[in-house]
Amino acid sequence: MGFAEELTTRYAPGGEAPSPEALEAFRQQAPKRSVLQFVPVRTMSWDHRKLGGVY
């Protein structure tokens, strides 16, 4: 499964796979697209409640 198909399936209502027409459109657009995949090295978070509602 290609990235466009995977992404479309993930965010489609009910997790439906894209139609054959959509897949063909993805194939035609692919030469103009780039995909970056980031691998987290470490994760940091912050509890904004500590700011007392002032950002």
C-alpha cells in the first residue's frame, strides 16, 4: 500500500479504502509529491495548566 492510499484510508470516514478513481489520481500526482517520514529520537511535553491560562 502506498503512502497516499494509507493516509486516505486512515482519515476517511469509517476507514474506507480509496476508490479506484482516487488511486489513479494518486498515481498521476505521485511524480510531483514528496513524503517525509520522521523518526522521533526523544519526546518532550509540557503541562500548560502550570501557566495559569497566560501564554
